[in-house]
Amino acid sequence: MFWMPVVLSEALRYKLLKLLADEPQISQRDLASRLGISVGKANYCMSALVEKGLVKINNFRKADNKLAYAYLLTPSGIEEKALVTVSFLQNKMREYGELQEEIAALRREVLASKPQTQHLTIGEVH
């Protein structure tokens, strides 16, 4: 799972691999835009994926007869995407649990100070 430098967060690795799996013909410019990174970083990421054997690049001709690329996940890339997805999901579930605990604590705090905060309206304090 450590195929790129620490520069890429788990969330970015997840989104990158998901986008490539869902849209193999995406351009690096569109990939960069969708991920919120520079085109140079997108190119760097793609080169790293190819170098690690996680992505294979195929050339094809588009309808306007221009050369384009398809980025196909290799079997190793599919396995990496599965590992990153599981890890990403586990982290999101942990974050969700932490948020639920924080919300419950805030609700208790608001309810405990209710006489002083009666003028405030919080829809789901109960």
C-alpha cells in the first residue's frame, strides 16, 4: 500500500484510484481538476502508478481522431484500490464515531446550560 511518497494522503490515493477505475479515459488535466491538484502532480502520480505496475496506459483514437490515453488498473492496481478503499472506509467510520461522540457531548453541554441558553434554538438538541 506504500506505492507513493507520503505526499499523497490516503484520501487522495483512494480518489485517484477510484477515478481511474471508473473513468479510464480521463485526461490528466481533468484528473488534476477533479482531485484538486496541479497537472504536474497528476502526471507525477500517473508515472508512479505506471512505474509500480498498478496502471497500464493504452493509446486510442478519439472520435475527433486525436490520440488519447486509457489508464487501466492492472491486477495489482485493482488489489491496491481494494486495500486503499478498505483503509479509507475504516478511517471514515472511525471519524464518524468520533463525531457522534462529540455531538453527544455538545448536546449534553447545551442541555446542562439550558436555563442560560433558552434564547438559543438548536433543532436537534434533544
